[in-house]
Amino acid sequence: MCGIVGYVGSRPSLGVLMGGLRRLEYRGYDSAGVAVIDAEGRLSTHKRAGKLGVLTQDLAAHPIADGVTGIGHTRWATHGGPTDANAHPHLGDDGKLAVIHNGIIENFAELKDELLAEGVTFSSETDTEVAALLLGREYRATGDLTAAFRKVVGRLTGAFTLLAIHEDQPGIVVGARRNSPLVIGLGEGENFLGSDVAAFVEHTRRAVAIGQDQIVTIRPDGIEVVDFAGQPVESEPFDIAWDASAADKGGWSSFMAKEISEEPAAVANTLLTRLGDEGVTLPELEGIADDIAGADRIIILACGTAAYAGMLGKYAIEKWAGIPVEVELSHEFRYRDPVIGPKTLIVSISQSGETMDTLMAVKYARESGATTLSICNTQGATIPRESDAALYTHAGPEVAVASTKAFVAQVTALYLLALRLAELRGTLPAAAMRANLAELSAVPDKIATVLGTGAGIRELARGMSDTRSVLFLGRHVGYPIALEGALKLKELAYIHAEGFAAGELKHGPIALIEPGQRVFVVVPSPRDASSLHPKVVSNIQEIRARGAHVIAIAEQGDVAVLPVADDVIRIPLASPLFEPLLAVVPLQIFAMELAAAKGLDVDQPRNLAKSVTVE
Ligand code: F6R
């Protein structure tokens, strides 16, 4: 949450900062602001409530003096509403110092009291301003921005990435991080800072991830990283695997539309080099091979859409590898007393790799002795760095707030993990292993087929733009898809939506069914001997008898749904565990189209941010 960018070099910084903010806007869009040190060595700032476009227009109408050093921020409000005054940057040292912040300073109230007692005045309700004023005070005492940072970070609790510039030190940007992300972009005669590599990938594809509790100073000709005690830190640069065009809309109406269209590639790239005819190759797991082979229990930790991917991982791991799996929301896991044994394997799932709830849960599990494996889509992110091993999905950058291609890539990675576990334990006969490998490799083409039905789903969505409530039902692997379908609709179209296990309906929720109630039902394949198909058809009949309008997602050739469903969306044939990778796609498209039909911004739904870096 909140996007941060910093620049020092030789070109006009405003263009670099605004370009970086445009790519980071998915992290928060309540307000935006910039600060630059101009050619005269003066600090100028400009900030506005609203999306980045408001700031862009304002800067065009009221230009500020540009320079070659600057910082920029796009905000997801925590302390204080989305107003001009609460927008970042915040100033210290009588307006000579500008600070931007991502995270929450938990002890800000007591620090604020301390400053108020000294007669300091505040012009915002934010926790960030406390850090700006403290930095200003320490700068006056030390005359050095990096030294001032070291004094201040020791007084802050909570999560923060802070960047600052000062008029007196015009050629540097200083940043510090604890529990929030910060990455350096290495240029020629210029350097960058960003919440993630998207901030600067159009200028350089060489980056360095800043570790926990470290302070970085960037200058045009170099970088310096120290820990909070001032000791130098060695940092290892990495190459960014995608280029700037990957994070552009590329002619699509929205990032979400583009990212859904990229789902076949997200799955194919996640499988690349890992899927053979006889087995899977996951060298990333070698360092923890003994721990995973000996695990007697797996706990999957994730939030939101990633947790629904985790539920599918549970079905696959239990079926193929026979290891008991629990799936838990990271924030619920962390604050109870979970039983973690030496043979517990923790698998975290996070597209961003920065979700604070998941990060805290992973740290807690690791400190409790568990082996931790991270499934993540973002290079250099904190959660994989804090884990014993990382299995990257290769979905490419996901910019739209609602997760789509990352979900199918996460499920793919979980299935690869499940198959590898089965190999290590010898739990799957060779023929079953081969059949699963073949099914996995066929998923990209089958998703591409589902994408071809987009026009029909758009029609369906347009006809439902006045709908106030939609229910989603599924059994077994259809259940997480029902939950995901409901989540997508809530977050994008602001329509009340609930996902239920179809068998649970008669235990209460069926009371919600009234004539005309729209219900999506994920129908399992009728071809599988152990299929729940007849039971789901019975569930449809129960709700139809009470007036529900049923939209079935069913495989090609399933004629049993025709008499009971009002609408049918077809997906290609797949065996049960692979069906959710196909069934989720129409639900993503439906939510996007319904939101678009209501005139809503599908990439930036209200109140949300893509990377949830506060607890
Ligand atoms: C929903 C959505 C969220 C995320 C969740 C976890 O569309 O995007 O529910 O899935 O916030 O985010 P990551 O995967 O970055 O940890």
C-alpha cells in the first residue's frame, strides 16, 4: 500500500517520478504528491487528493520548478482521510526536508505528543508527519541526512519505508525500510528507489532489494547501504525478468482485461522448464528437500484470492501426496497459538510478496521452527526473502488491483509442488503422474478456449447491471471458485455477493433464495466416476424450486444441466482438479464486465490497494 519512488541523476526528475507513480498507482490511489530539489537548490512540493490524474493536471496548470533529485508518492490512506493536507510528501526542518512513507508508524501518537510538548505544530493527521518532523530535528542536530535517519528509525515501531530529500544535500535521496518494501534501480549516472521494480523498470532492469532494517543513500554515481546500526551491508544486484511493456496496458481497455488475456501465458511460463513427461523439476526446493520430504503436515498461509488458490493446493497435495494440509488466512494464523511442529511445512502464497499479514505469519512460523516455502510472483519481494525457499510464479507484473492471472499461476505452482511431493514420497503411480502432467500442460490452451467465450459473458453481465445480490455455489474444488467468483464481484462491481459450498446451502443460506435471485453454480464434470455432478444438479434443483435464476458453469457436452439452468457457460473437458483453472476465468470476466457496465474503474476499485502492506 502506497507507492514510493525516488530519483537522483541528471535528467529532469519530475518526468521520472510521475512515470514511476503511474506504474505504482495500483498500490494506492487516494492522493499523490512529489517533491523535487530545483536547480536553485530549493525544495518544491506539490500534492493533491484524488488519483494521480488530478496531480498530473494540476502540475500542468501550475508547474513547479524541476531539478534532478526528487521523490514521489501515491497513497492508500491509513492515518487521516484522503485530503490534500494528508497527501505526501510531508515537510520537516522548516520546509527544507520532504518525506514520503509507506506503512504505519504504530507509536506515532506518543511521538506526536513529545513533539507537541516541544511546541512543534502539525499540518496533517498522518503518522508520516511525525517522522518528517523528527527527521528535521535530527538533521538540525547532525547536519547529515543519513545520520538523522539512523537516529529516527530507532525510535519508530511498526512498518515503514521512508524516503527523504533535503535542500542542503541536493544530490542524494535517503531511504529506510522495516517490514515494508524498497528496491534500488541501478542506472548509469543515475539511481532510483521504488516500492517495487515497476517504479523504474522503464529506465533500468538492474536492481537491488533492500533488506530488513536497512538504510540506503543513492547518489548519481553510487549507492550505499547500511543497517540501522550504521554497519555497511553487501547487496547483491539482480536482473529484472520483464521489461516496461509488460506493465503497460498495450491497447487493452484495462489492465485487468489485459491480464486475463495473459492467463494462458501465466500458466505456461510457470510450467516452463519445470514440467517433464515423467515428472517435475523444481531446483528451487533442493535446499529444503529433506524438510519437505519429511513433512508430516502442511499449513498454507495466504489472504484473499491467494488463499482460494491455497484451498485448491490443499485438494491436490492431499490427493496426490497424501500429506494433511490446512489452509489458513495469514492474519488469523498469526494471532492465535498455532501448533507448529518441527515437521510442519509452511507454504505461503502471495502475488506481491509484500502482504504484511502473510509476511508476519511467515516470520512467526519460521521463528517457531517451521520450514517456510514461499510461492510468489514478484522478484526481490520481502516474503520470499524471509522464507527458506521460494517457488516463483511467472505471471509477469499484475497491475490491476483484482488478482486474475496471478491466481491461475499460483494454482499451477501449487500443483507442481503437489506433484513433486508425490514424487518424493512415491505416492502416485507412474500412469497417474503422467496423466496429471499431461493435464497440466494442456491448461494454457484450454484457458485460451474459455477466453473465446468472453463476448457471451459480456452480454450476460450487461443484462445484470441492476442486480443487487449474486450467489455463487460449488462443491469440492468448485467451492474455492465460488468464493473467488463472489470476491471478484464484490471488489469490482460493489455488488453484494457470497460464495457457498453447495452442500451447505440447506443448512441456512437457502433462506436467501427468492424469485429472481441470480446464482452461479460451478458444475463438476459428469464423466468422473466419483463426480459430485448428481449432487450439484440436485442442489440446483433445490434453488430453482425456490425461484433462483441459475447460471451454470459446466463442461462441454454436459446436457444434464440444460433443463435446470437458465444460462450455461461452457468450459473445455478437464479432470476434476484441473477444472477450477478453467471455471474461474468466466467469473473473472463476468465481474470485470459487470463493473465496466456500471461505469466503474475495474483496475482501481474503491477503497482497495493492490499490495496490502499494513496489518
Ligand atoms: C483480490 C485480491 C486480493 C489479494 C490479497 C493477497 O482480487 O487481489 O484478495 O489476493 O490481498 O495479495 P497477495 O497475493 O499479494 O499477497
